[in-house]
Amino acid sequence: MNFDFDAVIVGAGPVGSTIAYYLSKNGLDVAIADKKKQIGYPLQCAGILSNHIFDVNELPDEVILNTVRGAFLHTRNHILNVKKDESVAYVIDRIAYDEFLLNRAVDNGATFINQKVIDVDSEMGVTYLSNSHEIKSKVIIGCDGCNSLLSKSIGNKLDNFQASQMLVKINDEDIQSFRNSNENVDDYVDTYLLDDILPGFLWVIPLGENNYRVGFFSNHNHKIQNEILRNFLDANFEYELIEKYKGFIPIFDEKNKLVENRLLLIGDAASQVKPTSGGGLLIAFDACRMACKHIIGAIDSDDMGMLNEYEKEFRKMYLKEFNYQFKVQRTLGLLSDADLDYLFSKLRENDCERLISEYGDMDTQSELVKEFIKRGLIFKIVPTFLFKKVTKIFGFR
């Protein structure tokens, strides 16, 4: 069979552009297909990345809006303050970052096709475009987001949370009052746990110059989320609304396939998203690294069965961490606002602010959970009447 490209990538977001860059840099003939006229728009994420970003991808200075070294964690009546000695996260201009990654891929030889993909044939390696053209490739890579056409094409069942976010301007005094703190307003993010939005949470992320992204994900639809956000902002700040955004966060399902025949999924299309926070960009960039070597191996050997090694490697690397986070998520889902207040009061009593500051990590929650279990703290902080349920969730004996 004659092929037009070694690989066709569906979706020119940050993940599609990254795998395109890796493959083209390694000498493969690569095309990226996307229907969007402006890559990266509209904004559909909180736009905050941990400093582990440099382990998995480039992050140019010009897309960094702010740095963060700590967080204020809120329930209705309690606040915890956790912090590091140095910056641990970057607030970024996601639209500019997406454009940077696509340009990097094109500059390294990838071909950009500004067309909508309407179907694929994973067995024959055919990608069908809305302009009635078709492209034949040795591998098809699905990076087409949480409502992935390619994922559905191989029988995966997709589920997601809805997410809403607003860009607002808030003065320093209101932020400090909200935190009950005089700490530097631009060095901290805020998270807010409310029983009405669990298993999601609300975030307040500083962009600098008094601009903040305020949003959350939950089981509510976008209309109800908009009302919740408005009520939260009205209750806590005087603010100026600049922009509104909405999107979806995929829910990882280990039953779903990442590979079938010549087709391979990465990123939101593969639901490679942290259950507790809804973030997935760093995981997806790491998955690009994994996928790249197996795609090259499959093409070099003309053995598409080698693509299955990507799925095996990803599961070995992340499945245990995801399962820990699902347990944390299910535990939080048991709690009312009163229970959350109790939990935070016990965290403070047991010097857990220091523990969270030391062991907490945006990307890997399992180490902190293990530390709580090892020290017996999980039974000191969880309301007594929930012991049996929490024990069952974590599998304690």
C-alpha cells in the first residue's frame, strides 16, 4: 500500500503538536489535521503547570504570565496555607503556548492541514476529511480532545465533567481578605472545596496585574456552573468580569483502549487526566514521549503490533497513581460542608499544613496519601462515622 504520510495526527492542540514535533524531528513524514482557524482558542483550561513541565516539554518565557509558590486551601469556615520555598508552578498563556507548539512542529517539517476530520479507518490507515479528501498513513494518532471522534471510532465509551471559568479583575485587598492573610497575592493560588461541586473544586489563579482565572469543574451543567461562579464571586469580591469560558474535562476509564490497529490515542482523547485535579497536560506530554518511540519502532519494523507497547507502558506508569487519586476523589465525595470543615480543623491540629507543604505535589498525590496512611493521620482527620467507608475505599484491613 502507498502512504501519503508516515503519521497523521488529528488535533493541533498542545498534545497533537508535541507528538508531531517529536516524530518529525526523528525524520518521519507527519501531517496534523485540525478544523480550527485559531489554534488554542477558545481557552478551555485553568492554564497552570507545575515545574515538572521542564521534564516533559519546552516552556518559553514569553508564554509565562506568573509563577506560584503556594496555595490557600479553603472550606466554608477554614483555610490552610501550604507553600514551598521556591516557585512550584507556572501560570501560562495557553493560547500563545498552543501556537508556539504548533509552529515548532511545522518548523521541524510537519505539514498542517486546516480541515475537519470526519472519519478514520484504523485498519487501513485512512483519515477522511470534510473536503472529501482522504489521507493514507501508516499510523493515525488521535489528539482530538475529550469528545474524541477517534476514541469513539474504536468503541471507547467517553465520560466527562463540565467546567466553567471566568477571567476577572479583583483588587489586592479583596484577595487578602478572602484568604485572611497578608501574603503576596500573586504568589498563591486558591482552591475551595464545597460539597455542592464535589468531586470537583473551585480555583482562583493569579495571572498578575489583578487578573484572575476563577473556575471549577463538577457534575453540574454549564448554566448551573455559571450561577455558582457568579454567586461565589458576588459573595467574596468586588470584581470586573472580562471573559467567560466553558469546556469539558474527560474522566479516565481504564477499560478504554489506547491502541487499535494503526490508531493510537494521546491526551484528552485518551482521557489521560488526573482524577483529582482534572489536569492532564504534563501526563499527555509524557505519553507523547512514550508513544514516539513505539511509533518509530512500529514503522521501522512494519509491525503495527508494536504500538501496543505504548499502552502497556502508559498503564504501568500511571494506572496506580490514577487509582490512588480516584480513592481520594471518592473519599471527598462522602463529605458534607460540615465534614470538610471538620477535616480541615483536624489537618490544622495535626500540623498537616507542614506535611502537605513538604509532600504535596500538583501532579502526584499518591506520595502524600501514603504519608498520611503511614503516620496514621488518615484516621485522625476523617469524621468517625465515615471510618468504615474510607477503610473500604482504601482497602485497609
